[in-house]
Amino acid sequence: MGEWRRWMPRRIGQASWLLVLLAAMSASGDNRAGSTSSATPPNIVIFFADDLGYGDLGSFGHPYIRTPNIDTLAANGQRWTDFYVAAPVCSPSRAALLTGRLPVRSGLYGNTIRVYFPDEPGGLPQSEVTLAEALRDSGYATGMFGKWHLGDAPRALPTRHGFDEWIGVPYSNDMNWVGEPDFEDLVKLSMRGNAAEQAAVYARSGAKYANPKAEDFAAPLLFSQATDEGFSDRVEQPTDQTLLTQRATDAAVDFIQRSASGPFFLYMPYSMPHTPLFRSDAFAGHSLGGRYGDVVEEIDASVGAIHDAIEAAGVLDNTLIVFTSDNGPWLFMREEGGVAGLLRNGKGTTFEGGVRVPTVFYWPGTVKPEVVSDIGSATDLFSTVMALVGVDAPSATDALDLSPRLLGDGASPRTEMPYYRGGTLYAYRKGPWKMHFITEGAYGLPPERLQHEVPALYHLRRDPAERFDVAAQYPEVVADIQAAVTAHRAGLTIAPPLFDARLAAIAAEVQRQAARATSPANDQ
Ligand code: MG
């Protein structure tokens, strides 16, 4: 790996990568053509489950959900106990993974609209540099098979942001409600203060989540490719959600077989186990853990199939595999949602259960097998991957390079962790200590929002479930974290929330409709 790092320039295209390789070989007289594992940069595979809780894998303590494939990666790689995402909900979490920047810095968050919804006029800005772009510009084939959730306008799609090819749902699998108001209509109901109708919609759709039927959800599956002429996009809608995991797996295996001459970047953001839960016939009743268990076990089988495809292609020893999740379990979904294990609360919150995710790194012969309790973040994957590839990544402002810990050369450089909900800093971790300034349950769930007059302090190693506030006993720790927060804020300009940008247009339409309804012309 160190060999090619010396002559690998930044941002070269796939064709020029080959020219550089040939030039380097002839200049040095060192024929590396046959020894791909030392001459080819590592392949990168990132599995990103949706709403999978900290306690939902066998290797993270679930007694009934069986995940032998992921557990094998964990046993032969690094199982990270203290790995986080940048936000407790989908879109900002995904934005941070792909850009290496905090959502509050990039603007990829909302204070009112928490994630992107269908017919989004904006989406991931062109000014952002994604991990896929950085790798593609370094000569990688880039494939993505799964959920995007960073805007569904054509210019926002993955193929416009560095992926050569993509098959997947552009947002969450529950966002095309059949027979219900769409997102903008729901916002209008809320703006008009029509509480009774809103409650009726939520009650009806809640029942549909609890007993998922194909006809109640009409998610689109997009097939998108970057071509020499531009882009080619095709939509299949409604798609059969029972086949989402299987089809993503098949597409990934095909991509690996086509790309094995390497290097390749495979991004697998599964649409599951986000509700409504769907699995293929082969996994119905597969798990002791009910429908949720079935769905997770199908994801595990997918990870196994993709691992086997990499091995069959002969490149397993030159491939970094990462498995993690985009946020904690959606507790509102009760038995259809997962669990955060011993961690407190879940998705949507800045308690540990919302943002600490089950994470595994695997690279046989390179990542030193052990259980790691250093702090890491999905935001760090950008710099970590680029360091392993050997390319500088100056745009990834908030990403720290975890490669020293992965390679067994040192500690994780991340010793602090900010916890944002929307654009507001709710909590901050330094070392084993975590301090909450604001605590709040997920949408519709307790506890109610509380701005703490004296921040609450927990020692996460002695008290991982955040049960015992010890702020009064450790005033010096409280002061130290407050100083760390001041330094964090000083290094950050909070961008306006991009997800909320469409609110103004919806509000204007509500006003126009109200004006029409009360105008004299209406009486005629
Ligand atoms: Mg999610």
C-alpha cells in the first residue's frame, strides 16, 4: 500500500490513473502488474443500515436476532463500541458520512423539516465534495445500491455526486403513502392548524406501519447511471419492497464482479430495517425476533453474499469493509422498530440510543482484530478512507483520520463528540464524560424538552445507560466540557438549514389558498 502512495497524485481520472500506473512501472522498472494487492489501492465497502439499533446485532448483544455474517466480520476485525453518527435522523447523518462535514456546517439539516421528503426542490448542493467524488477522481469505480435521502431532484441524485451507478429508493421507503395526503399537504394541514385532520391521518398511517401491506406504500426504485453523454435514469414505481434487499445485493455482487480489477467503492445504504418492514419470502418467519428480526437477518445474509463475492473475486485481502447504521432505533414503531440495547432512548434523540450505532471494521491482514472503545464517527469515514487510499481530503473539515487505530498504530484522534438535534447543540462528549444541555425524547415520545439550568453529566463507561447525573460531584469536569464546547463553537459557522428552505413556498401557497377562499369572487 505504501508503494503507490508515493506517486499517487490527487484527483486524477480513471483513464489517467492507468497512464500514471504505466508511467510509474516503466520509470521504476518495477513490474507490479501481477501483484495487485500491493499496487492497487484498497477497495472500500460501506454497509449503512437504516434505523438499526445499537442492540440489534448478535455481536452487539441481541439474544434472538442471528447475524452470523456480520458477527464473523466483527470477530475477525474491529468491533467499535463507541461509534457515532452526526445526527439522530437519516438525511443529516447520511450527509455527514458522505461529505465528512457536520450537518450544521454544510446546511444539510432542518429545524422544522428534519429529513428530505419527496419533490424536494433542493437537495445535496453541487458545492459539496462527496466521498464518492473523491474516490472516483482517484480512479475508483463507484457503485451505490440502496437508499439515498439527500434529495430526489435529478441534479441531487447519487450519479450527480460521484457514483457511476445507483439503484435505490431516493428517500425513506415510507414516504409515498397511498391514499393519504402527501408531505406538502401534511405541512399545509399543520400550518392551517387543522389538528383533528392531522391526528386522523397519523392514526391511519400508524396502523399501516404496524401491519405493512405492499398496496399502502408506493416507493419508487430508481436505476441511474453516469454515461459519457450525461446521465440515464429510469424509475420503477411502485417497486416491490419485499425485494429491495435482495435486488440491492444482486446488483452489488454484479458490480463487484465487473469492478474486481479495482479499485472500487461500494456503498450499500440498505432501505431496511426502516419501517414499513418488508423482506423476501425466503426470510419471512426466518427469525425468532419477528418481522424486524427477519429484516435484519436478510441484511446479514446480504453482507455475507457480498463478502463472498469479494472473496471469490480474489480481492478480499485488499478490501476495507465497514458496517454501521444511520441512526438509532425508531422506538415509536414499537415491535416494528429495533432496540438500542443498554443505551438510553433511540432515533431522533441525542441520548446515546439515538446516535451511537453498532459498527464493525474488517480488512483481513490489515485491520487488527479487537474490540475498540475509542470514539469514532461516521463523519470520520471520509478522512479515514482517503488516508488509507493515500489521497489528501482537504474538504472534509470535520472528519478525523481513524486509520492509526484501525491499523493498530495508535489511538483514535477523536476524543470529543458534539450531539446536534437539527441546528442546536444538545450535548457534548469529552473522553468518557457526556454533558447534556438540552434533553428531549423523539417525536411524540417522552421525555419532554428540558433546557437544563445546570447541565446533566454522565460518565458513559461507568453508566452507559445515562441514568445517574453526577454534575454536582464533578464541577471541574463540567467546566472542562464547557470550555471544549466554547472551542467547538468558535471553529464553526452554523449554516442556514437547507431542509427548511421549502417551508416558505408552502406557507405562501397556504396564504394564497386562504385568500382565495375569503375573496368576494368566491361567493359568486
Ligand atoms: Mg434512518
